[in-house]
Amino acid sequence: MSDVLPITGRGYCYEDLKVGFKFRTHRRTIAESDLANFINLTWLTEELFAVADDSNRAIKGRPVPGALVYSFAEGLLLPTMQDTGLAFLNATLDVKGPTSVGDTIHVESEVTEARLTSKGDRGLVRFANKVVNQRGETVLEYNPLRMLKRK
């Protein structure tokens, strides 16, 4: 193939993201198999997550680890940084409420900081991300600082 074709689905570049810009992701329902696979992968075998009997729990249903919710949020956000994300630099993370098997989540994101790196060839962008369930409840918040390509 002699022509170079552009790749569709490229994420945001630094110049696309101004402070105050907001977007939301698609949704994702968390299945029992997602919980089982995550527990097996990470060895987060705490009985709260690994045992189905909820008779002695304050949280009813099948709660999932906050780490799973965060991981799924990053997966939902992937299209926004496909081919443009260079580094995840830091973040604070705050679990606001429980998430259970059967919940459907999406991420609402707002750009809160945007500046060039010291060399000026890349941009640093901080986001305020809220993971929201099907009832409109925010279950997790985090604020990643990412390094992104320039156009």
C-alpha cells in the first residue's frame, strides 16, 4: 500500500482540550464474570468480593472493588486518548459509594488544567473524572494528570 491512510478513532490532542471542556463516555454494565475475572487476576480475594453470601454484610448484593471500577473507567476513557496519550503522571482517587454487579457505569470528565511541558512539545492535561451509575450517583472520583501529544 503506497498511500498512508489516517487511522480513525484517534483521541484528543493537547490543543483539543481547553479548561472547562466536558464530555462523557459510553456506558458499561458490570457482570458477575467481570468480578470473578478481576478477583482472579488481581488476587483481591477479600470475602466481601469473593463470597456470594451477603447475610453478614452492610452492603447488599455483589459489591465490586473500587480498583475494578477505576479500571473500567480507564477502559471507557481509552478512546479519548488512543494514539495521543503519552503518560499517566498522577491522580488522587476517592471512592464515593458502593458499586455492585449489575450496575451500569459511565464517566463524566472535565478538563481542569492544561499547560505545555517545559520543552513545549507536549501538553499536560488534568481531568476531573466522575464515575456515575445508572441511578445518577457518583461512585468514584479521580483527577488524572496525563501527558498528551500535540497536533
